[in-house]
Amino acid sequence: MAIKQKRDKGLKILMTEATHSRLVALSESLGQSPATLASMAVSEYVARLTANSAMGAQAVKAMVDHIGPAFVDQMKLMAESP
């Protein structure tokens, strides 16, 4: 069961007529208000982007941890060569 949270922050967005019509039609078919569906969509999008950003940071860290020592060694060799 989903946890209900109070939505108390507003945001005005502009969308095309076509998108608005599709949102209204979808909301009617699901028995939800367009505002509820829009709020859910934004929440899901933000959660997905946040997770992707965290995974990207982890991937970069893993790459640096793996390649970093070899890179340092190569830089030392380059600095020592005439």
C-alpha cells in the first residue's frame, strides 16, 4: 500500500494542449485528478534522476578506484623519463 503524504507545495507548469488533453483523459480513466497524476509523475521522475545520478557517481568512483593507481604509476614514469 502506498504511503499517503500531504502535498503542500505548489508548482505552476505550462504544457501543450495535446499533453494536457492526454493527462485529463488518463486521469479520468484512472479516477485521479490531473494534479495528482502530475504530482506522481514529477515525484517518480525526480526519484529516478536522483537514483541515476547516485549510480553514476558510484560508477565514476569505482572507475577511479580501479584505474587511479595505475594512472599515478604511469604519471610517475613519465615524470622520471628524460
